[in-house]
Amino acid sequence: QVQLVESGGGLVQAGGSLRLSCTASGRTFSAYVMAWFRQPPGKEREPVAIISRMGMSATTYYADSVKGRFIISRDNAKNTVYLQMNSLKPEDTAVYYCAAKLGNIATIRAAYDYWGQGTQVTVSS
């Protein structure tokens, strides 16, 4: 089992920035694809940003709605993946979840084996 713990959520005004962190237990963090999903109020959970495992060609995925504003990165020495969120909009308000899987990047929820408990991000107008 892998335990994922998110942090960094909170309340921010539109146009502001937040950085989310997800720290994983275990010693094989570099072998996992890491992803951020989000679930807005009353809506389905959706992929936001994904980064390939160490050893791949630094492949990333971003949802169209966040391209140019969000950046996903990882620090394998710290067992941590980050989501830097800039130019935040009210429609970014959601619970953000960290997820992990072996293999290659995937955008479907069912592909991910491990999930954090989520962190709330609220963007005010």
C-alpha cells in the first residue's frame, strides 16, 4: 500500500496562486505516475495534470482548462509531487486529489491504484 497526503489548499482571490503538495510513503516513489484530479461541487472528478514516472521522457498531461496556468512537478528525493496553480479562477474551485499508478500516463480514474483524501481549493471572485 502507498499512502498519499495532500496539503496546500485554501482560500484565494481570483488571479492569485497556490501550490499544492502531495507526499507519498514508501521508497519507490520514482516508479509511479503521479496525477492531480479535481472534483468541483456537484460535478464529476476530472484529471487536471499528470506527470510520468522517473525514467520516462518527462511527459506531462494538462487539461485544456489549466494549460498555461498550472505546472506539475516532482521531487523524487522528497517523495513529493507539486501542483503550482497560477492565475486562479473561480471555476478552479474544487477538492483536489493526488493519485498514483504504475506504468504509463492515463486520464481515467479507474487506472489509479492509490488516492489521497483531497484538499479543498476555493477561489473567490
